[in-house]
Amino acid sequence: MDLIVSISGLTKNYGIKQALRGVNLALPKGRIIGLLGPNGSGKSTLIKILSGVLCPTAGQIQIGGFAPGIETKRIVSYLPERTYLSDWMKVDDAIDMFVDFYPDFSKERAYDMLSRLQIDPRARFKTMSKGTKEKVQLILVMSRRAQLYLLDEPIGGVDPAARDYILQTIISNYDENATVLISTHLIADVEQILDDVVFIKDGQVMLQAAVEDIREKQGKSVDGLFREVFKC
């Protein structure tokens, strides 16, 4: 199995609070993977460490054969759970910024997705709703030709009518050899596009499995199994 991510003994402490506890995880190339767990389970912490935003307390991480740093930032495209774009900026300012930062960014793809979602590239972020800002951020992230996409709650702030389009955007705008890791609590909404799932609770991996195996061997949907494992 060709891996994009290999994690061994990953621990992250915030003072006396332990957010991740000896996580071991291997993520293959060419898969869409759901990182699923209750609030406070460690999902965002794990994604932030993979993106290079946070440093681990202990453990080993390899992304495309490199430890998180300058080399991995070239191959990782990260969507944070919160809006980070400045209100004074226009959408096309953000696109120009991404063009300058990332050689693998496709300006044409970005403008095509903006058009499909009927978002004016000349609009300023201060005039937009939270949901529209999140759509723009997803467009920026998915317009890169990355090897690993880290999406933290990509559909959490958008209306249900836009979710299907956003999920289709994720499917149709990444290379088949790339990996997409999606953190979300909206399991029923994303289940249709997932190849694999990782269940995480209290900073530990509870389960890693192919969605097909869950359905065939356990006779359950991912959402059904999640509710059973986490009793929700």
C-alpha cells in the first residue's frame, strides 16, 4: 500500500490536557477519508499538526516521505475550520495571493468554481455571509494540485442545499492519486463520497476501516456504526 501519511506514537498536550494520545495511523494515497468523532475528540488537533500549524508533543509523522515543514507545505492543501480571509480583501485578491504562494494553484479552476456557485470575484469578504466565505475558502483549497487535502469541517457552515455541490466539488477537483482527509460531524452528508473512515475519541483512534467493509461485513451505514460506537 502506497502511503501519503504515516503516524507513529503521536501525542499532543495543551498543558495538562492531552488532546492526542499515542496515535498510530497510516493513510493511503488516492482515497477520500472521513476523520470522524465527537466534539473535542482531537480531530482538529490532528489536522493542524498534519498541516504544520501545530507541533506535536511527541511521536513521528511522515507526509509524502517528509516530516511536517517546508517540503510538506508544498504538497498539502489545508482548509481550517474558521474563516481566515481579511474582510478588506476581494475574492480576486485572495486568488492572486494563492497564485503567488502556490505554484500548483489553478486560477482557471478557481474562477470556474466561483462562477458555478454564482460568487462575484469582485465582492469583498466583509459583504459576504459566513457560509459564502467558507465556500470561497474551499474553492481556494481545491484549486491546488496537492497530494494531500486537509479539510476541517468543510460543510459545517453552509446550507443543506449547497452541501451536495460542495461535496461534488471535492470529488471532481482533486487528482485521483491524491488523498482527501475530511473532518466532520455531519456524517450522513459526507458518507456518500467516503472511501475510508477513521473514528477518533478522546485523542485515540478507535477504528480505521473501508466504508465498503463496514457496509458488507457489519451490515451498517457509517452513520449507523458511528452512533453505535459513540452511543449517540
